[in-house]
Amino acid sequence: MKHLLRQIFRSGKFLVGFTIFTSILLIVIFYPLIVKEPPLQIIGQGTFFPPGTYVNVYDSLDSTKYILNLQNAAAARIASKLGDKDREAMAKWLTLAGVNEEDIDITNTEALLKLWETNYDRTKNIPGLTNAQRNYYIRLDNSLKGLLSTESAIIATKNVDGVLEQKALISPSDYVNVNQVANVRVLPLGTDNFGRDVLTELVKAAGVSMQIGFVAGLIATLIGLTLGLSAGYIGGLVDDIVMFITNLFTVIPSFVLLILISFSIGQEQRGATTIAVVIGLTSWVWTARAVRAQVVSLRNRDHVNLSKLSGHSLPHIIARDILPYIASYVVMALILQISSGILAEAGLSILGLGPRTTEVPTLGLMMNWAMIYQAQILGFWWAYFPVIVTIALISFSLNLMNTGLDHVFNPALRN
Amino acid sequence: MKGYRRYFLNKLGWFFITLVAAFCLNFFLPRLMPGDPVAAIVARLAQGINNTEGVQAIYQQYAELFGTNKPMLEQFFLYVRNVLRGDFGYSFSQYPRTVSAVLAASIWWSVALQFPAIITGWLIGNTLGALAAYLRGTFDKILLPVSIFVSNLPAFGMAVILLVVFAVNLKWFPTSGGYGFDLIPALNWNFVKSVIIHYQLPFWSIVLIAIGGQAIGMRSMSIYELNADYVKYARFLGIKDRKIVGYVFRNAMLPQITGLALAIGTMVGGNLVAEVIFSYPGLGSTILSAVMGQDYPMISATTLIVTIMVLTATFVIEILYGFIDPRIKAAQSE
């Protein structure tokens, strides 16, 4: 056993897969110990806040102010407020007004503004512009003037009489230190369509999905092992019946059965466990076939016959003389079943047949939510991309472990 | 030809047995589930109605419509009769369209998308896998991990990635649908062009996934065959490498064909989900809208149609396999 383990861990593929899988597992276990918030808590009022550090504006007003005279602060301020659309519109006006097209560079904010200042004249009549467009340019010009102003902003509060009273002046060169602001929240992956912290939700979802995969894989492997063993070892009528059923379910697509069963169970009854059990019940076919094939080839080996002659009981023969020979195969099958169980849950959830949505997140449900709210088309990558990466990493690592084991146990594939 | 008869009859027999079994599962599974589907439907419809007699009347009407007030066996024969006539009843969510009408509009989109894509992926995957086994070295070192990773991406994941890169960011292809929203299906160049453009992303997302899985399988098979005794013997006899490789890959191919027949069900299942991502007007989207609309007759009919699709595809592959594998001919003429 010790020797075998050493041999397995010497396989590069297995080791890479094992490392990725264990890392994910460790994150799933330890992350909730650090971030203690419930994963489905709705914190954001609104949908899809982008990833980043969220600093409380109210608290930052009270924090100590530091004056930093940074050279490019003004330019950065304008650049961040001047959108691509506005830039393109400015370039359009300038070309219509007769400025050479090659002189206009909309990526260079400073040059663009200078060009605008020297050329723009709101009284100038440019043919082809509608009144609405003309007004748009006037508004744009006004807002640009606002951007360029260096006046301070005033913070005011209402006093007892309900009159505004100046409380503080904030000049463009005032800064606060984020460490001194009372409320700062880092959302590394932003929030989802419900306003929930995606990272916390994702970690929980990965854990639940892995559990679903594990339960489904365990059930499938147990059923497959039992059927395969009985068909292969007992043979005869039992073999015929089991093989008949197995052959049927090999061609009837299990995913279709899964859809049918999940839909029939109904939304209220579908918990994560139920889904796991249903997936397990529909995916034992491959294990059963393979175990049977192996047992048939083992059944008439000498050591099995010897055991029979010695009067050992059936359970004893199966446990001592057959199982050890197919153990490696069964473990490999289990690994694959876990991986396909996770994928099956994800597929079901995207079709709206996943676990009911109120209790726990799963990777598939997160995907489903993101798709329903069209995150992929609106460009909210943080809502779906980390989910896909997590699913792919889990299933990739499991399959890599499987390939590694295959190379250890099947020397023909090595060299 | 005569030698094949038993093989074909055997396969045909299995085709019908599985068909009947699938049909029975399709009928009995939902009815074995806890809860009364009709009661569930009525509960949803009758929300806000507090007149018990009214609710009772709605229940009666639906029980009549679905025939659930009749004994199970009678229901079954009614169902068989109706399905044979192509009658799956009315769709709930798209009433007054019949389920058959909805399915007739969507099934060809799925068939035309999935089967060409699976076959293309299978061909490319096998070629790459065989090359990896033959060339080894860097090509193999790169291809194997990439294939493992790609084949482990769920079909919908690949679909989303392609969608975001090529449709949302690069804007080369449309984001959703099977044809432009401004077009009405007709046989003119405008429509066909739109269909072809909309076809690309769903097609390639399926092809890429299929390539990964097939390449891994073909690689293992080819390595196994390349190390077989007959190859060593042939080399020993001085037969040209090119000729040996031809034999090796023909032999490695055979299990891959069986593998395709067995895996087609899984592939179709995964691809249905990919269709949903692209809002492709096929069966996947039909299932989604049926689930959303709690459309019971529609789900049941769609699952039956997908099963029949997969069974037929499997049957066709097995028949082709009979022609290709010399062992089958040999076994029959004994």
C-alpha cells in the first residue's frame, strides 16, 4: 500500500491534479472561517457591482484629509469622466467644423480638450446637425467646463432651522487614507444580480457542488459495483437480467432521464441532496459494465477457485479475492463519476431544473442566474467567468488524477 | 451481404426494445413521482381563486384533458395511440399551439446543429489523437493537457467563452438566435446567410468540446495498438512504416466508432445546454421554456424526441460499424 501510494504520487499528472483539487478543497474549508458572512446575504442594492474596493463615502468625509499635489490628477479626473461616446462625438463635431481628421486623437485627453477649446463655438452653425445634436454639444461643452474648474466642493448639513450650513470644503487635492476610513469592503469579484458577494457565494457553491458530485458519484459507484459484481460473479440468469438493464440504459441518454425526473419531482422537492441522488441513480451504467467485464475475467482465476475449494463464503471471496483486483478501477471510476456529477448538476441548473434556489448556491445555479440576467451579453464577466473556471478546474483536476492513476495501473500507456 | 443479416436483425431488435423501454420510462417515471401533476398545475392556476367549486371545476377539466382520471393502463394505451399519431396534446405555455407544432419547429435546428458538429469534432479529434500518438514529442506534450482541459470544460462553458469573445467583444457573430430577428424563415439568400452566420458559434463550441474528448481516446488507442505484437512483427518483416501506420489507425479507429455510438447520448445532452446559452431555436431552448412555463406535456414530448434522436443515431452508427469491422463479418459467416 505504501509502495503503491509512493508510485501514484510520483506520477506528474496525478500530482498536478491532486494539488489543484486539494487547493480548491482547502479554500472551501477555510474561507468560511475567515469570512463569516452568510453566502447568500444580499449586500448590494442593485445588480452586478464591478469588482473592486468599496470605500464608504460618508465615513471618508470625516476622515483626516491629506493634501497631495499630484501632477496628473486633473488629467486623470477628466479622462475618467469623459466617456468613449463623448470623445467620439467631439471628434465628429471637430471634423464637421473643418479640423483635419488626422489631427484628432481621441485617446489623448489633453490634446483633444485643447483642440475642443480652441475650435468649439456654440453659435457656429454646422449644416446637417439636428437641433437635439446641437443641444447635446452645448451640454457637453458645459460639462467639460465643470470638469476643468478647480473650485472646491462644499459639504453641507441641515441645521435646526432646516437651513443648509457649510460643514466642510473639499478641494480637488484632498485625499483620505483608505486604512483610516471606518467602512471599507473589498469585493474581489463584485456582486451578482441579487447584490450578493460573488466570491463568498462562489466558495460556498463550489463546496455544495463538490458534495453533490461526491454523493452522486458514491451512489453511482455503489450501484454499479453491486450490479457488476453480481452479474459478473453469479452469472447465469442474474447476469442476463443485469446486462439487459445495463444495455438499455447505455443507449437511453441519462441526461434526458435526469431532465424528466427532475421536472417530475417539482421545484419544492428539489434540494441539493435530492438532485445528487437522482444524478447518482442515472449514472451507474458505465461502472456496472466495466466491473462486470473485470469480474468475468477474474472469476475463473486459480486463486478464486482455490478459495472456493477451501469453502470460503461468497462475501469472503468477493471481499478478499475479487475486490482487491478491481479496487484501482473502482476508485478511478468514482473519480470520473464525481466529476461528471458536478457537470450534470450544472447542466440541469442551467435548464432551470437545479436545486431550489432559496437555501444554497451551487455552481450551476450561479451560472443559471448569470445567464438569466444576461451577464454574458452585458459584459459582467465576474458573474459567470469565475464559475466556469471553477467548474473547469474541479473537473480538470479530477480527470488529471484519473489519467495519472491510469498511467500507474496500465503500464501499456506509459513510456 | 447474407452474413450480415443476423447482425442487423440483432441490432434492429435492440433498437426496438430500447425504444419501447424508453417510451415506457417516459410515460411511467413522471407518474411514479410523488404528488399529482394535475393538482400542481391547478394549484398554480387557481392562485387567488377562493371559490372551491371553481377550483374543483378547473381540476376536473385538466384531469379530463390529461386523462389522469382514467386507470393507469388505459392512460398508457391512450398515450401510445396519440403518440403514434404524432399527437402530444396542447402546450401549456404556448397555448393554443400543439406540442407537435412547437417541436416540429425546433427539432430540425437541433438535428442540423448537433450531428454535423459531433461528426466534425470526432473526425478532427481522431486525426489529432492519432498524430499525437504517432509523432509523440512536443506535439503530444502540448495536445494531451490541452485536450484534457478542453474536454473537461462543460459544453455551456465553452459556449459562453466563445460567445463573449467572438460575439460580445469582437462582434464578429450575433449573440443569440438561429437567424436575424428581422427575418421570417424563407428560402432566400438573406435568410440563408443569416442562418449560416448564426450557426458558426454554436457549431464550433460543440466541435471544440468533441475534439478534446476524441483526441484523448484516439491517442490512448493508437499507443496501445502501436505497441501491439503485430506491429513489432510487421516492422521485423520490413514492411514500410506508412503501411503499418495505416493498419494501426484502422484498428484504433474501431473502438472509437463504438465509443461515438455510446457517447452520443451524453454529447447531445450537454449540447442541449449549449443551445440554451446561444438561445438557439432548437430543442434545448424548448426544454428551457417548457421548464420556465411548467409545461408538462412539452417536457415529456421533448425528452421522448431527444431519446428517439439519440437511439436512431446510435443505431445508424452501429449499422455502419458492421460494414467497417471485419470481425463482425467473420463472426457471422462461421
